[in-house]
Amino acid sequence: MTEKRKGARSIKDIPDDILEKLNQGKIESVNLTEWLAVDQKQLLENFLLQQNRKEYLEPILKDVSNLKKQTVNTINEAIGLGIFNEVLKNNDDEFLPIVSGHTSDLVRCWGTYMVGRNNALTIKEKLEKIQQFASDGHFGVREICWMAVRSEIADDLEESLFILSEWTDHEDEYIRRFASESTRPRGVWCAHIEKLKENPALGLEILEPMKSDSSRYVQDSVGNWLNDASKSCPEFVTKTCERWLRESPTKETMYIIKKALRTIQKDRN
């Protein structure tokens, strides 16, 4: 559970004791500033020492040092993949539940890559295992988890869309949102899904059930999905929005449509 504190607005304003607890994995970050401030290499060392797995540290840090570009996301992925490789090497099957249930949100982020990069799993099994991260209470885990499986979703798009279409009526808004966000044709900080850029109608089996979703979190994602699609297939998005407005003239649908058409409207002005 995230602590009831607002968090500093800049890294230099984070209290020393809070930063120490973050790097020790004792607490979650409460905002993006704290999330970016965590020294993941220090957190990894503390975490592995706490779990009596010190021997995992050196090979993982070597992988991190070999990264051409070191950002929060690339380091996060390298550590998650490094832990997974060590788990494989040591037949350490009990470690994933430890990682995925950890107090630190960044440690749980590493767990998403232990699922996403496990080629022994089918896409159905990966999505089943990633669902617990999709419903995580922390914003960082929810964002990293769809990135951890996005390339797999793109590689097996038809089955992924079928599976995720069943998530669109889930009671948890975070899980519904994952179905949309993970399949955005362009997305943010990720490779595009070319098939959906060329033929966004493939995504309607996910979008249709959520065209009047009660959650603003989901509405934003659906609107952004269609806005992505509008950059390559504006006519499809315009016609879809016109149809939705006839079929579902609710304030929720109208909010989604406004977001969906923003690039088209901008280009017209």
C-alpha cells in the first residue's frame, strides 16, 4: 500500500530518510519524482542481500553496465531480464512470487520482465501471469507491465486481441485499461504495432465494449488508442466515432470521441 504522503516535486527535495528507504526497498515511490530518484543498482544489491541471493548481483550489474543507453526503463528491463536468467540458471522457481509480491514498486516492475521474457510461456500464459501486475495499485508497475509483454502481443496479435477482449468487462478498471493501453497502435516509449496502424479495425473487439466505460482511466486509454490510429487511418477513426455517437450518446463516449479526434481536428484547423 502506497504511503499517505505527497512526495517531493524535485529529486533534490526528497528527504534523505525517504530516499534511503526507497533504495532499501522498504517503501514504494509515491510519484514520478521518487520513482526516477531510486538507484536501481543499489536497490538490487539490497534486495538480493535481503533474499540471500548475493551471487546473482555481479552478472546482473554486468548486463546493466553493458547497456548502450542507460535510462530508468532500460535499466529496469535489464535487471528484470538478468534476474530471470539467474532464476533459470539456478532453477530458482520460488523467486518470482518473492519479486512480484515485494513492497518496492520497482522490484515488482522487475517481475513483469520475468514474465514477459519467459519464452517457455505461451502468450496466453504470459497474459494470465501479467494480469496481477496490470491490477497493481502502483502507477509504475501498471505502465511497465504492458511494455514487458507488448512485443509478444504484437508477434501474436490475433490471439492476444482475443484474450484481451475478455478483459474488457473485468470489474477492475486497471485490467480493462491494460487491454487498451497494451495494444495502442503507436503507444508511448515503445515500438509501434504495424498491423494495427495499417488496419486498426482489428482492435475493435477490444474498443467496442469500452466505448462508454465508466472509468476516466479507461476512457483516456481508449481515446488515445483511436488518436494513435487516426494518424494513419483518419477515415476509420472518424467513421467509428460517428457510429459510436449514434449508438452510445453518453457523456463517457463523447469524452472518448473528443480525445480520439484531437489530431484530426488539429490537422483541419
